[in-house]
Amino acid sequence: MFPLYLIGAFFNNFLPTSIGGDVYKVHRLTTYKVKISQAVSSVLISRLMGLGSLITLATFTFCWPVNYAVSGPDIKFILAMLWVIMLTIFFLPQFLARFKFLSEIHEALDSCQKDRRVFLLSIALSLAAQIMGIFFCIILARSLDLKL
């Protein structure tokens, strides 16, 4: 799965959109006899984990050191809306269960929520990947002598 992740990251970075790697991952998974609904669900869950970790990091960034945080009602409203969106996505499987044609995607998302150990490990890995991405940007900016 790791080589598949790296190839998908390559496509995301070098194709005009950031979904090229997702399309490749779904295509590649279906060549391994994985149902297309399960392949789409795995990519969707990966994206949702990334979104959740970015929202969590944004919350800590704006609340951690008071003197560095950007304050104001606009930021608080945006963070509140992001958390509402994330909670809505968390309850997405219950919403998808109402539609018969999305039942396989619902089952895949629901099975992810049932295995708490895998779910928590996925969240931890997603947070680690997002934090590394931030540090890569900082290192790149410092190497180019950019003032942040």
C-alpha cells in the first residue's frame, strides 16, 4: 500500500488537479480485484482523515499561543464551521445508509468506524503526515531565505 500511496502522491503533485492520484489509486486497486466501491471508500476515508487532521491542527494553531494566534470573530466562525463540517462527515455513513445505490460505500465507511484501533491509528498517521508537511514547508522557506 505504501508504494501505491507514493505513486498517488506523485500524480497529485504533477497533474493539473490534486485528484489525479486518487483516480490512479482507485484504478490500481480495482486491478487487484477490489470492488470499485471499496476502492473509492478507501480513497474517501484517506481524504477525510487528512481533512480532520488539518482542522485539528488549525484549531490548535489558532488557540495555542495567545500572543501568536490570529483572533477575531471571523476565525472563530470559520473554525466552528469546519468542525460542523467534520462532524457532519463523521455521521456520513448514517446518511448514506438511506440510499440503496450507495450501500456498498456505506458498508465500507461503517466498517472503518467499527474498528477503533485502525481508526485511531489512521488518525495518528494522518496527523503525523500533516505535521511533516508543515515542517517541509518551513524547511523549504528557510532554505530559500524567505521570511515567514
